Amino acid sequence: MTSPFAAFNFSGKKALIRVDFNVPLDKQTYAIGDDNRMRAAVPTIVKILQDGGAVILMSHLGRPKEGPETKSSLIHITGHLQTLLSNAMNKEVLVQFANDCIGQEAYDKSENLKAGEVLLLENLRFYKEEEKGDASFAQKLSKLGDVYVNDAFGTAHRAHASTAVIAQYFSADKKMFGLLMEGEVKAAELVLHKAAKPFTAIIGGAKVSDKILIIENLLERATDIIIGGGMAYTFMKAQGGQIGKSLCEEDRLSTALDILNKAAAKGVNIHLPIDSVVADNFAADANTNISQSNQVPDGWMGLDIGPKAAESFAATIKNSKTILWNGPMGVFEMEKFQEGTKAIAVAVAEATANGAFSLVGGGDSVAAVNQFGFADQVSYVSTGGGAMLEYFEGKVLPGIAAIAVQ
Ligand code: 3PG
Ligand code: MG
């Protein structure tokens, strides 16, 4: 089926695209740490330019609270954007910059923009009105383009002026998702609503509290839920285990038990790590050992799943037809605690090669698949962290609703 975006001819049009260029910048040099989100938006921009349209890009960067600040200026990414677009278009694409996302300079530059040209606006969050979802600010932004394209999946969980409120100022045929947003929504829908079984969800990360809602929603859908990372020790302790000085949310012990009981009642298999790599310190050079995850000695902490857990998790994953992965199994940033997460990446890649659909999302798990070189061996790598989490919690994302529901 052709999408509204693919079917739209942008020739002679000015497309105002909300992108999520909230990329990590080096504090001193402002060099871009991970440009995935920028690269992911390139196909949308290229299609518009190739049609003979002009592109006005708007984004936030960081969380500035008091108006303009150098460290959150999008000017730092202009050069790299120009390189990415020039490479994709096989010719020099000039990216102009407007020092303010609204106001005379932005309007003039947008007005004078010709077919094939790109204008990047300064950080939307330099205005408090952006996060407040202020309607008159959204209306001012809307004047910058003829067509509104939302390609900011990473920010789709925010009901902000540029992600949601702005849509009302465009008629139904002049607002649409871009290719990235379409791809994200398609992959997420497939996993949430059309998952082939067995469907294994791999949930990691430090805190149970961050993942309660996603686990509860997945209990209705998944056949297997693998729980790793720091949050696993709250589950261990809840069942009477000894966890040493591993992470634990004392106030979530009953939540953990509740999840286990609900899973049992629904026939969903919860997989907890049988063993762990334990350390005497939270440090890259800590002394390490392997212990049962429910018998961590005093003074030690679990910082990764152990080899037996990795093997059994991998077996479950390889048997799956649908895989959702959100959150690492351990402190993979440190070499001594990366084997568990790496083993999961290998298993997900293998299952994918054998025909499973795999979706990886959430900042840390995406960083892990990139670090271990598996990004092109999974079916889809999401650019959304919070957005992806909220989608799988079953929430309606404002950025999607504003366009999908007319
Ligand atoms: C993100 O990176 O989470 C998105 O860009 C949204 O940013 P926010 O969490 O600051 O709203
Ligand atoms: Mg966020």
C-alpha cells in the first residue's frame, strides 16, 4: 500500500518536517556522538528534495530551561547534516540555518528557500511554549511550511507544540508521517498487534519501576518475558533470594511478586537469570566471580547475567518468531560485564536470520547492538527510547495521534 507520504508530490512545496535530532554532543567540542537519528531522517528529506520540494527542519536538542544556550544549539549539527544529505543526493546540498525557530529571519529564509534547498531552524525548546504545547507558538511554526511532515518518532510521546499541536493548522491532506515515522509505527504495530508466536520480550535495565507498565502490557501478548539487568535483583530478593549489594528497589518487591503471579496465572513464562557475573565494586577493574543470582555473597553485586543464564536466554530467543528487546542485561559499557548483553545480541541476530522479526529499542539496547556490530542483523532498530517504551506500555502517543486520527 502506498503511504500518503510516498504518494505526495512535493514539487514546488515547502515541507516543514519535525525531526528528532536530539543527538548526544561532546561537551567541549560539540562533536556528534551518535548520529543514528540524523541518518534515519535522511530518506524522508531526500524524497522531498528529489520531488523538487524544499525542506524546513525543526527539532529540539537537550532540555534547555532558560532560553537559548550555546550547548543546545542545533548549529552544531548543520555541517554533519549537510554531509549526510550531500552524500545521499550525490551532489552538494547546502543547509542554511536560522538562529531562531520563529520570527523574521526564519520566515524570510523559509520564504526564499528554493526547490532542493534545506533550512534548519534553531532549537524549538529555546521557547518554553514548545514543551507547553502552546497553540499560538505552534501556529507561528506552521506558517513556515505548506505541508507538515512528522518524522520525529523519538519525540512522539511528547504532546508538544511542534509534535502534536501544530497538526491542527494543516488540512488532512497536508499533514503526514515521514518515512522514519511510518517505519517505526509499522514495526511497533507488528510486534504489539500481529506478533507471530512464540513472542519473546527481553526487558533489561536498572529499575523495575521504569518497566512495570511495559511488562504488564506484554503479559497480555508475549509468550515469554526475559528479565535481565539490575532490575532482576529486585525479583530475586522478592522471592527470598540473597542479592548482596546488587541494585534493589525495596519499594517494588511486592510489584515484582505481583508480576510473577500474574504471569503464572496467564501462562506467560518469565525467565530470570539463574546466575550472574558478580563484582566487589561498581568499576571496570573490579574483582569478579560467578554466583547464583539468588545467592550473591555479602559485599558483592550482580553486574551482568552469568553464562548459564545467557545460554538459557539464548535458547528461548532462538526458538522465538517475534522478539522485542528493550534494555541491556548488564553494565555492557564495561568490558567485564558485557558478555550477557552480547550473547543476547548474538541470539537475536541468529533468530532473525532464521526468520524471526526482531525489534530493538531503547537507548541502551540500541547502543549495545551498535557497539557489538549487530544493528544490521536485527529486523528493526528503533530511534525511540521513551517513545518506544510508552508505545509498548499501550499508550497513545500524541505525535502519532495528531496525524493518524483526523
Ligand atoms: C529523547 O531523546 O528521549 C527524545 O528526543 C525526547 O527528548 P526528551 O526526553 O527530552 O523529551
Ligand atoms: Mg527522553
